[in-house]
Amino acid sequence: MMSQFHRVLSFSASSANSPADKNKNKGGRGQKKQVFEPYMTTEDVSHGLKRGELIQGQIRINPKKYHEAFIPSPDDTRDIFLDGIVARNRALNGDVVVVQILPQEQWKVVRSDTDCEGASESETQKEHIMQRAQKKRERAPSPDVIVEDQCSDQEELISITLLPSSFVYQVVYIVEKKHSRAATGFLKFLPDKPFAMFSPVDHRVPRINVPLRDCPEDFRSRSGDYTNTLFICRITNWAADSNFAEGQLAKTLGQAGEIEPETEGILTEYDVDFSDFSNEDLKDLTSLFLMFRTECIFTIDPATARDLDDALSCKQLPDGNFEVGVHIADVSYFVEQDNALDAVASQRATSVYMVQKVIPMLPRLLCEELCSLNPLTDRLTFSVIWKITPEGKILSEWFGRTVIRSCVKLSYDHAQSMIEAPEKLFSAEELPPVDPMHPIDEIHQAVLNLHSIAKNLRAQRFSGGALRLDQIKLSFTLDKETMMPQGCYVYQYRDSNKLVEEFMLLANMATASHIYRKFPELALLRRHPPPKTKMVDELQELCDQLGIDIDLSSAGALHKSLNTTLGDDEYTSARKEVLTHMCSRPMQMALYFCTGVLKQEQFFKHYALNVPLYTHFTSPIRRYADIIVHRLLASSLRLSTEEVEKQASHCNDKKTVSKRVQELSSELFFGVFVKECGPLDSEAMVMGVLDQSFDVLVLRYGVQKRVYCKSIAGLDTFHHRKVGKKSELTLLWTPEDLENPPVEQVRTTNTVFVVILALATAHSSLCEGSVNDQRMR
């Protein structure tokens, strides 16, 4: 009797019974075979979408397993799986695509316990499987049920997900090519070929044939000199009869592993515009009119910040309440709708923050001078001013354009010192220059009052069901001349950060309600959909099996669970970090949208904040969405509902890109730091276990790395097993006395597990982890 093994339904281009193959065979000798199916016509796609026969969505390709891709299901609760490069039909990561269910004869059964795709089953077996699936489908209570059944003739486990994964999907049309079609990579010389082979660093991008005329002049004769040279290549075509794309070299970047070439590669690949602003862009910044304001208003920002777009004020009233103000740079005064600068800013949509520099959304003349709320300088602002009780209850609210004069530029460190020393009399030498109109103790008292109110606001938010998933953020100290990393540390999120955050959240929530009341069809808001149901269910099952008491039923319940003590030893905080990372995976991205398009208010909600309405108002220097919101406040927006929605979608795309570029920049600098200073030892805690590797959170640096068992020195062998959702990996170490059998030293699971790692540099900007010490706790 055959042993049981798991099978899944999947599509393979090699299916001998597919219509595509029959067409290929008709071509005759010498004619190229089709690798990919031709795309549908626009008309057929339109009709198919209307009839519900096709599904549209944005494709995501797994960066670690590039043959796996996904698009969201129509109800956005689950993912549709696209198996293999052929199934995604030349679409690249981020593209908006249309997929269809392939004909049943193109389906096949695959062994999932092997790396190969497996042999195609006979038509009889496929029919047998589908008959069983159909019976299950008929009595299934919902389309999301996963059916597991026994094939009695071979006693093999068949797993069929009825919807959306029971069918086999293929991309049939690309609606929008959102991927830049640019890639960073390396050139390889191919003898007797009129082209060179370009291999992208990102394996989700295909290899590209590049004409030799595009290559450096001496590449044909001295190709070895370019082994470690990074290039930028742009895809110009990808024919249906080729596994390889065609492209042109755009630029030679420099040596792999060096910061500036790698940084330029990241920016180009993710289509971040880092060119200088032209004189045409700046021509409208000529007339200014400023007035004075005498209130005690100040900024609190990172010490190195130069684009100061928010300021705070807090004045105690005779009745014991407070007048609290949030004052935001009035960028919309300078960036008028439809002028040259507005066109550039709307396209960039966001500033991009990298370790060593910022790619600004606006010219530095604006973001660091004219708009930045620099101290002792008159500035135009949009303000929200509340009358508020000491407990944080809002009594009244006012919006309007104002002129302020910040009396001091405080850093988070300055504000934290004031919070931690409420009785101290600070001297002028301990602070940046202060406006003599406002004594230091007046500023100090305002900070203390804001801190007290912020604590109450924060407590109210979390008792009302809000969620915060705090994840470790790695920061770097850089050499001022070379900008190379000299050290790295985990950024500390302190009370001064929380103070600013609370009032920015309060201003954003107040603005959302205000503009939605005034412009119910035009308001640009920000929603946060709830996490994916299937992933939440799987996480809950895993936590239950691991004995972790966690409640994933709501944002508030999850927050409460994460802040419950997870043990009382030295690794308690590490357990919380790992669990926070695990809980972040099912979460969806927050999205900008236009209220006139989405319409149903139940979908406006922000899951993590647990509020019905939210928007972005507080950072117009670095976010274009905030500029639109400012124009709504000023009743000067000249856009239709459709135009607001289009800009909202573009802002979403650029926000995603900005986040990824920031992550890649941090990985690049960490890689360079390890190369210069490593190997580095750190304790780590296991986050996930695969069959031949395990992912860890490196506690000292807050980075996630994958450790491959085959790379562990001194490891004799290893065994993997899975019980439900829980994976276990048993490591057997070679004993010091070789006459003894291998010793089982550790079994890893997704729970508490600490190793000592040595981080060693890998190619380019990446680091890999390897176990350096056999001590396991």
C-alpha cells in the first residue's frame, strides 16, 4: 500500500492535455513554442469581469519563493494562489491583473512533499477528484471551507480548497503595470550570442537579454572585470514564446555592496523620483505675506529633523481647562492646485526616508525653509484648537488658518528631560535658542500639561479598543563625512514620542469628521481593513497549540493580550516582540480612499485605531494626501470624486513603495555595518520553523533573519515534523567524541527558543544568520 502524502491541485504549463500545448504542437519543427498564453482582449476582459467570470486584483509575489504569487479574493478576506511563473503570465510584483479559472483539463495533482511539480494524474483520477470536490461543494456551508478527503483507490490525502483556491487560476490580462520594469542586477557574458544575460538581484523579476551594444565597450573582452558591478536594466518587452525578457541597460551603478550604488538601485527599481526640482517647478514661490503671533508654540521632533511640519501649544484657562492647539504647516498656500510644483508633488506623493538621506516630496526651499515651522520665524499654518479638560474630554473645537511663531525647536530628548524632571529649572544652555518672550519655565509647564493630557487620551483610546503593534526599529549612527554606519541601536519610543503621537492622532480624527461633514462625496479619508480572516484563524490555532493565551477577536482584545505578561523571566519582552511580529502578519495595509466612491460607512473604519473616521492632516510637507485634506479644509479643492479616488490610489502605491525602500535602506546599512564590524553575536528567538530552516528575531538589533540548517557548523542532521499548525525542528549535533551517537540538543518550535548567532555578510546588502554556539535555552 502506498504511504499517504499530501496533494494539492495546481496548474503546470507542461500539462500534456492543455489546449495551449496542442496549439504549440501544431507549430511544427523550428517554430518557437508558446511559454505563456496570449492576453485576452480588453473587450473580453470587460465582459468577463461584468459576468463574474474573471477576477481583478493586485498581484503580490513571494520574495522568498518567487514561484508563488497571490491576489486578494473579491471579498478581500483571503488570497487567491497563482502557482508558478507561467500562471502569472509575465505580470510583475504590484501589477494590477485579471485572472481566470483555467479549464479543468489543465488541472493536475501535485505532491507537496517534494520540490518537483509531480507527475500529471490520469483523466480518470482528476475526474474522480472533482466528483468528490463537487459533492463536498454541494453540502459545504460556505465557500471558504477546506475539504480534506481520502481517495479510497490509493488512500492518499487530497486537499481541495473550494474557493478561492480549489480552482486553478492564471493571469489573462494586465490592467496596469505598476512595477517600474527596472531592476538592479549583474551582467553575464554569453559566448556566440548577440546579447548578454542580465540577472536581477530580485528573483521575482525575470532574467533579461540585453543587446551587447548596450553593454560597456570592453565587456565582450573583459567581462570578468564586471562580475561585481551593479547595473540598472529596464524591461522593454517580454514575448509569450520566451522565458526571458528583453531589455536595455539604463546605467552602471558601481560596485555591489557599496552604499551609494545600492541606494540608487533601490530608488530606481522602486520608481522613486530623486531628481532635482527644476526652476519651472519653483516659479510660483515668489509672493509671501506673513504676520506675527505671540502664543507659546513650539515643535518637538527628532534632533536631526529639518522639515518641521507640526507644532503644539497648551495654555491653561481660568476655569482649570486647557486651550490646546495643533498647528500644521500650510503647504497648500504655496503649492496651489494644478501649478507645476503641484504636478510633481502629486506624482511623488510622499517623501522617502532612507538611513542617510531623504528624497523629499517638495523642494528643500519649501520643506526646510518656507513651510518648515522653524523657531523664531513667522509661519503660515492650519490649526486645530480645542478647549479640553485635564482628563482629556473635548469641550469645543475650532479649525482655521493661522500665523504662528515657534518659540523653540525641542528635540524628543529635550521634551523627555522635561517630563522626567518636572521640578527642575532648566537653564538656557540646556536647550536650543528660546524666544525671550516666553520664559523656559512657561515652555516646561506647557510640555508637562500636554504630557498629562496625552496620558489620559492614550488610556481612553486603548480602553476604547485601540491596538498598537510596537515593533523594534533599528537606527544607525553615521560618520558625518563618509555617511558610513559606525554603529546601530534599537530606537527607544518614549513618553515624549507618545505625547506628540496622541495630539497628531487627535487632530487627524477631528479633521476626518470635519471634512466628511462638509464634503461627504469628496472627503479623502484613511481606512484600515480588519486582518485576513483565514490568517487570523490559522494564527489562533497555532497559538492555541503552543499554549499561548491570545484573543484575536478584535483590535482591543489583541492589544490586551499582547500587554499581558508572557512569563516572568529575562526573555519576557522578547516573547512579546516575537508574538507582535506573528500578529502583524495577518494585518492589512491602511488605505486612502474617497468617501464618494466607497460610500458604505461601515468600511470607513480604522481597525487598529478603532475609530469610524480617520485621515492624514498633520504632515503635508511629506505626504500629498495631507495637502488634499488641507484644500478641503480651505474649501479650495477643485477635483471630482473620481479624481480624488485616483489620487488616493496613487498615494497608496507610493506609501507602499516608500515603506519598502526604507526597509531596504536599513537592510543595506545593516549589511555594510556587519561587513565592517562583524561577525556579531546576539541572542535570538525563533519566530517560525520551516522544514530546512527557521526564522529568528535577533534581539540585540531587532532584525529578522533566516537560519538554514545546512549552514550550521557542527550539526549532524535535523528532522522536521508538523503537528497541526505547529512546526518542530529537531537538531542533532555531532558529539565531541565521535564514537558516541549524535546528540539531540534542541527542538525548536514557534515559541521560546534562544540561540547565539554569528551574523555574517552575504552578497550585496543582505545578511544571513548562522548558529555559532550550541548553547540553547
